[in-house]
Amino acid sequence: MTARLADIAAQAGVSEATVSRVLNGKPGVAAGTRESVLAALDVLGYERPVRLRQRSAGLVGLITPELDNPIFPALAQVIGQALTRQGYTPVLATQTPGGSTEDELTEMLADRGVSGIIFVSGLHADTTADTGRYDQLRGQGVPFVLINGFSDKVQAPFVSPDDRAAMQLAVTHLTALGHTRIGLAVGPKRFVPVLRKIEGFRLGMKERLGLGEAEIEELIQHSLYTLEGGQAAATALIARGCTAVVCASDMMALGAIRAARQQGLQVPQDVSVVGFDDSPLIAFTDPPLTTIRQPVQAMGQAAVRTLLEEIGGTPAPHSEFVFLPELVVRGSTASGRGRTREPSST
């Protein structure tokens, strides 16, 4: 430490006592001298103490999951445009398998002095995750907003689609078409959006078809939020006699269509499929996908508006802004008059 002080003092042309006062944030040092010491730190390759790093008012971090699912780039685009219009520069940080974790990305952004962070479908949505990381971030004075997934343990504003209402819309649509054996393909049970979708599905199946808990449980299949995950879940549900499958994402829905075709079934003649998100280009699949549209534009703008209010000194309440989804009917759903053939055993 003494050697370092001596090096910095020599580089800045001041005494070691002056260097010590600057590093410890003590008063009584001229502004020009303080800048010389900080410049010497930079020249010698030493990190400035956190309290001496300049906060870049124009940067806002955006942490998203992998961008393979088109809904995440769509959200990032809306959020980025809204930030840019307000004079801020978005910094996109993406989690990828085997890459940087959310904690590492958060630390990186905080170290670079971002004015705030927006988390999309992050660890806040995982009911088994430690939420202490968010308390730590708030303690550092970095405002943040969380999209998709609510936790009463995290003191921050949340923005979410109404997952329960989404599933009720899907069930209502399919039962109106005559389907009585409807399956639900969702992600791992530990995630808040999954639990909410299950709640909405249960309620819809009870109200529309009068099914009991045990009957409904048979119709729920957990898998991964991927095309392969949707394919695996739909294969299991079709084997249980489902003539319609509601999926927790459009990617899963594309997997469900593949599963039906691999068993010699046609969509929608033999099996109807409903997605969730209304991702870009999903209207141009074969067949065009019936899906639940996430209000991406409204959610992204609300997240930015809420974050900027907090950056501006108006603390956001610990509450959840819930946005109603919309059913978009296309070509992947049809009358549930029964299959023209049984699933192939191969």
C-alpha cells in the first residue's frame, strides 16, 4: 500500500498524505490536485475506489436472457428505443448458457456507473433464487425495474403480462371450438410466470369444462422453454389424448406442431396448438400460429417510464403493473371434432 501511495504521489507530483486524503474522500484538497491524483491512478493502472468513480448519467443497463427466443429482442428493441428518445444510452447485457451470469452482468453494469438497470425474465422470476442480490443493488443506490415475474421480497417495481388471464383466454377459445381434452405445455415449476399460467389454466378448465384437480393435473406437462421442450411436452400430452395444446411460448408451440406431425397428425385438423408471446414473424409459420399476444410495446414503455421516474428522484412503489394480453386467432386452431387418425406409435 505504501509503495502504491509513493508511486501515485510521484506520478501526480503531490505528497503521499495528499494522495491518502483523495483516496479516502477527505476534504481540504483543491479540485485540480484531486484530478491529478485520479489521473495518476488511471495512468498507473490502479482502479479508482467505487465512491470516486464518475456515474455516467446517460447509461441504462438492460439484462435479458438469451436472444434465441424472438420475444426478448422485441422487448429489447422497445426498451432501447424508449430510452434513446429520453436521451439515455441502453447497454444490452445478455445471459447465455456457459456465459456471464446475471450477478456478473449486474456487477459489471454497476461498476460502470449505470444510472439504472432493467431486468427481463431474470432471477427475480425464480421462486428458488436468492433475492439478496437485489437488496444489495438497491443499497448501492442503483434504481431497477423487473419485467416478468413478481416477488414480494424484492423492493422494486415490476411489469408483467397477466399470465392467468392469458390461459383463460386460450381455454375459452379452445372449448368454444369443441375441445374437451386440452393440454398445457409450460416451463419449470419454480418460475412465477409458470405458476400463474397454471393457475389460469386450472381456473379456465374448471369453469369451462367442470374438471376436477386430479383431471387437470394430468393435462399439465412441464418442460423447457425451447422448441425441443415444446416438442417433448406435446408428445406426452398427445399420448394422453389431448386434441389441443396450449404452450407457454411461441417457441414451444412450434415444437408442439413438430410433435404432432411426427406422429402423423395434422395441425389444426387433428391437433390445435396455441402459443404465447406473438413473437415477430410468428404469423408466417405453417400454419400461422394462434397465440396470446404479450403487450410488449406497453410493457417496455412502462418499464422505462418507471425507471426514469426513479432516476429523476421519484421513488417507484413496490408494486406490479399488470398488462392484459390479447388472443390472436390464426390457422393453428380449429374445431375439436376429433382426430381423423390416432397418433403414430413410431
